[in-house]
Amino acid sequence: MYRNFPPPGAACPSTFPKLIVFGVAAVFASGAWGQTAAEGDFAARCAALGGSSGKTPANTRETVELARFIPAGAPAKDLAPSRPLEPGVQIPAHCELIGRLDERTGADGQPYAIRYHLRLPQDWNGGFFFQGGGGTNGDLGDALGNAGGSLPPVGLALGYAVLSQDSGHDNARNDIPERGGRASFGADAEARANYAHASLARTSGAAKKIIARFYGNAARRSYFVGCSKGGQEGMALAQKYPREFDGIIAAAPAFSVPRAALAQAWDVQTFAALVRDPRAASVDQRKLPAAFSNADLATVNKAVLRACDADDGLADGIVGAFEQCTTAKVKAQLDRSTCTGEKSASCLSKPQVAALLRSMEGPRGRNGEALYTSWHWDGGIGSTGWRRWKLGDSEGPIPALNVVTGGSALAMLFSVPPTPVRSDPQSLLDYQMGFDMSRDANIIYATSDAFPRSSWDEINARSPGLATFRARGGKMIVPHGVSDPVFSIRDTLDWYREVNQRHEGRAADFVRVFPVPGMAHCSRGPATDRYNAFAALVEWVERGDAPEAIIAQAGPGTPWPGRTRPLCPYPQVARYSGSGDKERAESFVCSDPKR
Ligand code: CA
């Protein structure tokens, strides 16, 4: 996504004047297209954001790399969107700003800075929209205002000033293959802290100052929107910096990510055992996807649906009442699907069923204690978005994300001391296979002189203490796929119950969790994964209109494109009302589940 700019590795102070010239050139180019006087004035003020900082830096810890005017309707190549812009999304005239903060050399000898990307629309709606990160970050982000799920970006198009940031390390230069690749920044304690949460307050504060200076008014409202690591960031803001944001979407939050990384290693060990060649010293990572064929996973999925689909009042391929979908009920159906003789495409082997049950139970320690949590049975178990994490793609060379993402993160980011492991899939799988849950799991809670805070203490954002966020009127929406294969919705629901307990049973006054049945991690799966949680959040914050349901639609990749359903605030579930079109949300009501 950097193809329009000099590579970030080249973004040292000596390249700074060249970038400013580039920005000014863009101003003149847009003028040649027929710029109005108002646009010309805005473009000049935009360029000045770069120029003034460059000539007389008030603070050498803050550097502007790029300030340029982008006219309305600019082509996608000038925007470098991280996902395709759908037809009809109008990107308005705006000022694009890229800068960096706190440049330094880390304890591990690597160069670090916190880079941010800010887009300031000419026709500003008075709001601030912070777009969260993903995975191990290190990516500047497109700052177009992604609202999560399968929606096109909305923030900038609605007139918000939009911020994204790399959280203090850069995949283009902090990527050392023999030390965890893009997770190599885990060797530096400050880089870990920035990744965990510190960069959020730093870039948010800097952006708010720029916004106030640029427009002459502070932002009227501030929103944060993120999923996965971005969901963890939303949680960290509500808990550690509770005055910064009025509204937060913290989808599929990675708020227990060191524990989830233990679950990833557990899953790799569990499924790799199915494809282990007893004569070989290690498991070939390329064989992991073969632990279950797609036909095997379809058999698993059918068993889940037979057990639980109708519990919400309608057998429609969606397990609405997922909390009633117990392991006992599903196991009875899996037993019915187990081969009685030779393994065939239409039945599961006994070791496959045992492995699936072991995975769903979650990682266990020396005395059988849960090291993370268990997983809910749901209609998205076995879907493409699920298998991509747990097993890898059945066709093609994509290794399991549990290996390539989970292995390097556990080794470099969530261990004290960090364990340098090569970043190729085979080395990471070997590391996970050698990870002994009884012996090694405590590394996520360990400290040392170089790392006085454990990785758990640094990055977890699972506290139920939201009193300050609540008191300042903050509102939070937490969508989460019930079939999320990375962060178990059970952890999120346990957290929500703790929040409710801490806040006199009034959690729903300021935070609501919206389970999305069938959905994998942030999107995908046999699910209604197209929904506008951001619009619901704005209604709640600005009009006090708490979301009683969020209408969601199934996309083209699902068995039922165009189907709509209400997403219901936990613990309610969507139940068929008994009459009306079974494909339409209007025929469903959010109601308390049968216990
Ligand atoms: Ca159903």
C-alpha cells in the first residue's frame, strides 16, 4: 500500500524536503484541474501543515513527512485503499498528512518511530474517527475510515477527520526473518508497549491537536473503530485512556491475545497429530491442511446444524441460540457421523472427532486448568474463514494463520524473554510443536530486567473496570463472530458478564455485545456479516438511542446472499416470529433465549 510514496524505510529526515515538494506539486496539479478559490485556500493551508513543521520544528519528536491536497473523486491509486473502494463511495476533497513521532533506536538496535496517517476533509463534519489496526500492526493504514466487517470505508466519506497509525514499528524495516520477522519488534520493551497501547494515546493526542489547529475548533465527537487487534485497541482506550473517545467499536477484541496465542499452539499440536508421519522428526507444515478435508469439515458443520440449528425456532443454517448448543448435543451428532469401518469422504475418523473436541475445549495446563477458554459450537465451524486459521487452505499454498501469525507472536511478542524463531512456516510450526503447555505457558506472565512488565500485563485489555468511560458518557459496541477461530466469543461474553456485575447489572447502559452467528474472524463465514455498527454507535452517542438490534445482511459468498437478520444485544437472540418471510429481518425478534 506504499506504492505511491517512497518506501517507509527511506523515510529518514534527509528525505523529508523531497516529500514536501511532492506535496506542493500535488497542489498545483489539482489546481490545473479547475480548483475553486475555496479549494485553493484549503490546499494551501494543507501544504502549510508540512511546511511550517519542516522549517521550524517546535518539537523534534514530531516530524511531518507528507502534507498534500487530494481533490474530490481522486482515483484509487492516489488513495491506496487497503480494500477495494466500492462503486458509489465518494472520497471527498481532503488534506492528507503523514507524520512520525518519537523517532529512536530501540534496545535491540532497530530504528523505531510511531508513524501516523491523517486525512482532514475540506467539508469537515466536526468529528474525529480513529481507525484501528490489525494483526501485529506495523502498517500505516489507509485512514479512509474503515468501519469493520464487510462494509466499505465510511469515515472520510461522512466528513470525519480520520486517523490510522502503525503503533510504533514498521513492517517495511522492522522485519528480521531470523528473529520472528514482523514480530521482531518484540525484542524492544518500548516497542511492545507502543504496540500494546501507548501509541494509541500518543497518536490520538497528536491528531487532536492538529485537527484543532487546522480547523480552528477541537473535534466535537471522537470515535474509535477497530476489529481484532483493533478491537483490543478499542478496549485499551476505554480502560486505560477512558476520556479520549465518546464512542468505541471494539469488534472481536484481541484483549486476551497472549492467552489466545497459547490456544493457537494448542490447536496446531492437536491437528498436526492427525497428519504426523511417525518416521519423521517433525510434522511437515504443508500437511496440516489435510488434517480435515473440505468434505470432512462439511460433515462437521452438518452435525452442528443437526444438533442446534432449530433451537432458535427455525432451521435456516444459522445457530441463533448458540449458548444452548452444548458439546454433549454436538458430540452425539458427531458420533453419528463417525466412520464405522474404513474412512470415507462422508464420515469422520475417531481421531478427527477426538481432535476437534480437544481443540474446542481449549488449551489446558499442568493440572488440567484452562489456559485460555473454550469455543462455542456454531454454524460457521469448518467454514473457509475458520479453516484458514486452524488448518490453512485446503488448496493452494496458504499455511495456517495459527502457525504464521500465532507462532511468531507467541515467540517474540508474548514471551519474556522473547524467543527468536525464524519466520518461515516450518520453523514456526516446529516451535509450536515443541511448546510444552505444562512447562512453558507461564512465559506470558514472566518478567525480567529488560521487560519489567509481563506481556499479559502490557497488552491485556480485559478489565471490567469501565467506570470512568461510563461516567464521561462513553458508549461501546462489541460485535463478535460466534465462529471466530482466533478470539473465542466465550472470552468476550465472560468479560461482558464481569462488566455487568461490576456495574450493578447496568452494563447495557453503555456497552453492548452483538454476537454474529456463523461469522469467522471480523467477517466471512455463513453469516450476515454486513452491518453498520458505526451508524448504530453514532445514534447512541449523539441521540441517546441505544441499539436494540442491528440489521445485518448476508453477502454474496454465503449460502443465502441478500438474507437479512437482526443482530441482537447479548444475551438476546434472534428468534423467528413464526410467520413472515424467512429471509427477512422483519420476521425475527430479539428475545431472551430459552434457558
Ligand atoms: Ca436457526
